[in-house]
Amino acid sequence: MNKKLYNVMNWPEIEGIVYAEASNPFSLLGSHAIKEGNLIQIFRPDAVEVSIKVDGKKYELEKVDEAGFFACLISSKKKKLDYSVVLEDVKGKTISYKDAYAFNTFSKASVFKNFFAGMEHKANEIFSPKLTSIDGVEGCLFTVWVEDAIRVSVVADFNNWDGRIHQMEKIDDRGIFQIFIPGVTAGAKYLYEIKVKGQKEFRKLDPFALEVSKKPEDCCIVREAKLEADIVKFKNKKTDAPIRIYELNLDAWSKKSEAKTYKYLANDIISYVKKAGYTHVNLMPVAHYLNDKTYGYATVSMFAPTSRFGNSKDFLEFVNEFHKNGIAVIIDWNCAYFGTDARGLDKFNGTNIYGGLKPILEKDETWDVYTYDYYNNCVLSFLYSSLYYWIENYSIDGIRIDSLASMLYLDYGKEAGSWIPNIYGGNENLAAIDFIKKINKIATKEGIITIADETSGWIGITKTFDGDNLGFDYLQNKNWTEEYLNFYEQDPLFRKGLYENLTFPMVYHFNEKFLQKFSSADLYGTGVSLYSLAAGKDDEEKESDLRTALAYLYFYPGSKMITFGQDLGLDMTNPAKKEAWELVDENRENYIKSLNGFLDKYAEVFKNDDNEDSFEWLENNNATETVLSFARKSAKGKILTVVFNFTPVERKAYRLFVCEEGKYKECFNSSLKEFGGNLAKTKTVYRSDREDEHPDARKFIDIDIPGFSAVCYECEAYTEEEIEENKILKEAAIAKKNAEDKAKIAKELATKAEEEARVALEAEKKAKLKADEAIKAKEEAERKAKDAIKASKRIDEETKLRLEKLKSKRSKK
């Protein structure tokens, strides 16, 4: 080796480069002006020979270390040398490139000020790979935050995934590493290789990657910061009208339809969603994930859409198609926890800089996840930036945050001793609470809706931002769903024992702005469907019970969410789901379309959902017959009366008490033939009546309620003329009734008198007969008396004669 070259080289630092344990490689590699000239040092373990070209002149570099360290000393005194590298690799291939270590212009510390303060909302513009040019040379700037790392490298397809070639410069002691690599273009695939004390180097996906490749590569892809596609924004993201959300998992849908790309998925889904009449879709996590078993909730890349169905541009066009068709797009944005995939955020620097508390999730206890560290300002900046990115770059219309309870409580799903109380000794995660409030303020400012999945009973999820209120637009009503499904899966004979499951949720309903749901959290992956849970002795009864369940969801106050397939009674996680979908009865499709259309038709009623005056129980105390009824009211007085029969027994001439006098016309019946039932539409008008003439007397209509059914009646108030007509008719009816009552009484009296006369006549006849018999008896008695007198005289005469004879005989003696 040239002795002069040997003497100017820093061998201890070279050793750090060779063993890839240097955090400041720019202090050694590249071109450095020294008093002896210009020292150029290049580390390329894959090279056999290396030379440089400076101002058209070629200089051979000497291989000073067998590991692949090359150097030369040239006489140039330029402080910044413009040179190109010519490399021959072990395969004999010659490569010419600009040396990354010739570009030692790094971001200033001020760039990271807000990031470290937890106030950066566009951290992706700092950390995502940036295609740019320095000194007229095109390339890509890589920046990453890896606290306490000894060395970080860019490993990529352009350096044969060798972590020794592009070792990054630590430009901030808080863990910011950076390097500009010339010649890198869009489409390049890369990872970060990280070396920390006491551990073997490991590779990670870029947390700020905008694109991630498909399996099995699972690496990041460099792309332009701005997508070459117009953004079609959805108007009226926030509305007073109730929304109807169709929740779906793109991966499962793709298996149903064989649509494997965002383009075909959009066409297929939009076709169904528009036909069915939903207003929104809620996409289960679309940010990139590795573990299929978590349905995307164990997110590994918070800025990149999953590559399973295409690239990020494809996803933007996917969203655009929904917007063009008037359908808003909500995504599950999982800021509650992340997965433990080796290439993800878990132990990103060998320790848990992104978060480390490990909860046992209610959703699935087997999921291996960690909650984010909301006390870490850098993590806050990371999450805030993610939200802004999805809003600004993909024009999403809303977010749903899963497992909010795992964020709110330090001890959620954790063993004793594994968590530390807050500064007040409580279990509330104060930093997470502040973060959630900030997220909702951002959402409000940006005009998107936020939905909370919260199960702990935290008070004030959807109210203002004051105190402990968090500011969400909607709270999924998990308790309502659980109560109803527990009731629904019972045999109808025993449902009366759980009748309160239907009535109790209304006690707290208006404390929050609830979203009623049959969502993935309730049914997805359980192996059951709403149809399989339905009661009934045969398919016809089960279909009727399914329709009743869906109607109960739709007529109950609150916006709606239903997971894909379940609106048709299908479990889309079932292996036979594709076949089941294709064979589904069109009556089910007609039914869900009718329910969604009904909410549009009577929007003035349902937009009043959040007003406590919009709801009134009419029948909530008939567990025996398991009949339930309530009224839905608009702010302007429109009234819908809904009655449910949760048994297969038809209720004939059922007296349904109503809240207003008027004419009641059937406007919905789940038992119609067009839905698979057996009834035809009816034009019957039911005129309400009163129990008596007291002003507070209960009003009612008498109706027939089919078994397993939901029937809705629209109330049309009586006009003044009808009221007068009703009054006249009522008076006439009363007068007629009084006359009829009097006639009845008179008739009854006449009948009674007639009967009495008949009885008297009969008595008279009997008396006369008796009198005649008495006269005859008297005459007979008188005759007999005369005969007796005559006999007595004769006896006297005979006796006298006998005595005289006896006396005569005595005298003769």
C-alpha cells in the first residue's frame, strides 16, 4: 500500500465502517480535503475494482482492506470534489454511479423541531423517501428515526440488500439518520437495517413508507410523494341525516368475487352498495399489514395502503370511484395498537420506542399486539401525520378507531404489575386521552367523521371536547347489539324472558350519539350469520325472523352499520361464502334495498334520531306476547308507528295504542310477498279511536300483526273538516247508540211485560180451572152431605125400628 495513503487513513474508524457499526460514516467515506490533497474512500464489499472519474480523468482506488474498503489520494485541493465511481463487481459487471457519500448536505435540526415536540402533522414529508436532486444529481433522500441505534443502513435492490454499502449518517443525537443516494428512482425496493447494542442487526419496514410490496417480499417501495392522479372529493361528508354504513373486508370480498385488484373490487362493491342503497362503506384496515389472521388490525405501515390489490395510486382511484358514485369512504384507522411482526414497529430500535404495553384484546385474545406510547412525542407526530396523510392524499371521509378502551386505560387487558398508574394514581391513560381529543379536533377541522369502538362504558365519547368528553361523531352501540343478539338467538318461546334486552338500551340511548350495528366485531369470523341465528321451524319462518331483525336495526334510532354479507344473512368467512352469495334469494336483496330506501323516503323522521323527543314507547310491557312498539317522530310532526312481533304467532285484532289521533296507513311490512313473505300490500286505513271521551284517554288502532314481522304505519293527522266530521259522526254514533240502548231497554221491558201478561193469563186459566174444580167439589160435597143426611135419617129410622122390635120382643117375654 502507498505509505502516504496509509498514513492519512483513520484505521479505527475504517474498522467501524467495515464492521458496519459506524453512526457517522460521512466523516470517513466520500471525498475529504486534507493538506495532502483529496482523500477518497469507498466501501463496497461487492467490488473487485473501484475507480473514480474526476473532470474526465480516471483514478484507480487501492483496496486497502479485503472486506472491500478502497481509497486513493489525489492532488486536487477542491473542498468539494465532483466525481463518479466506476465499479467492477465479483461477477465482472461494471457499474458507474454517483457516490452517496459525496452528498453530505443534511436536513437542519429545525426541520425536526415539531416532530420531537409531538406537534408535527406532516412528518411523512420529512421521513418518507423523497425523490429529489442535490447539486443537479437526481436521487432519493432517506431519513429515519431510530433512537439509540449504533448503525442504520438502507438495504435495497439497488445495493443487493447489503447493509454495509449505504450506512446512514446520524445527524441528530436523538436518533435521526439520513442519506441521499443518487440514482435511486421510483419503484426501488428497500428496507432499513438496524444495529443496536447487544443485538444482531435486523431489518425493518420504513414506518413512513408510502408504498409496500406484496408478499413474500414485504419491502418498501420508493415513490413520488404526490400521486399522479386527480383526487375526487366527496361532498357533504358530515350530515344530519342518518348514515348507512356497509362494512367490508377487501380480502374476503376478493375471495367472493374473484376480483383481485382495487379496480375490479371498486366496480364490484360499488355495484352492490349502490343497488342496496348504502351511503358509506367502512373498509376494515387497508393500511399495509402482514398477518392475515388479524384482518389488517395489526398494521405495520401507517402510510401505505395494502399492496394485496394494487399500489397506492390504484387505491386512490379506488376511493375516487366511490366518490364519483356518491358513496363516502371510511377506513379503520388503527391508532390503538400495532402488531409484533418482525419487520414492523415492534422493537424498532431493539426496544419499544413506538410502544410496549401489551393488552389482551376483547376482539381476539390471541392477537399479539402492543399499544402505542402516547407519552412519546415522536409517536404522536407519527400518528397525527398518518391521519393527515390519509385525509389529504386519499380524501378519506371518515375513520373508525378500534378498541378505544385499550387506549383509554393503562391497565386494559394487562396483568397486575405490568402497568404504572398515572400521576394521579388512576388507571386512565392521560396522554392517550389528550391524543384522542386532538385526533377528533383534526377530524372536525378537516370535515371527516369519526367513529369510536369503545366497550368500557366511558362517559362522553361523542360530546364536546371539554373535560373527559372525547368528541367523536358516533359511538358504536355494542351493548345494544349484544342485548339484541342474546334475545334473537333464543327460541321464541323463551324470548319473553329476555324482553328487557329490547327495552333497557333506550334508558341510556340519548346519552351518546350511537351507531346501531351488526358489525364485524359482533359476527365476523364467528362462523355464524344472522340467518343461522334466526328462530323458526322451517326456512320460511327463519327468513321472516331475519327480516324482523334487520327491520329492528333500521327502525331503532341511530345511524346504521352492517358488515358485508350479514345484510343478506350470510357469514362471509364461511368457506362456502362465494357459492352462498351467488345463490342468495333476490328477496333478501330487495328487502335490504327497501329498508335503505325507506330511510331516504322518511329522512325528515330519521334525521331527528338524536333528539330524545323523536322516540316514544307505545308498547314496551308485553313480554307475554313478545310484541314491541314505538313511534318515530320528525321535528315537524311526522309520525311513524312501528310494531314488532318476535314470535311466529299471528296477533289478531291487536289493540295497538298510538301517540296521536289520525289515519294510520301501512307503509312498510316485512311480510310482503316481494320480500319473501306471504302478504300483499294493503290500502287499509286504520282510524284511531279513544277508549273514552276523557281528554287524556288512550288512543288506539286495532290491527293484525303477522308472526315474526315488523310493520310500520304512517300517521296522517285528521284535517279540521275530518275532526268536525269525526265529531259529528261520534255524536251521531253516541246518539244512535243511546237510541239503540233505549230501544233495547224498551224492547226488553215489552218482552218482560208480555211475559208477565202471559204468566198472569196462565195463572188466570189455572185459577179458573181450580175454581171449576172447587165448585164441582163443593157440589159433590153438598150431594154427599145430603146423601149422608138421608143415610143418617135412614139409619136413625132403621135403628128406631130395630130398637122398637127389640123392645117388642122383650115385652112379649
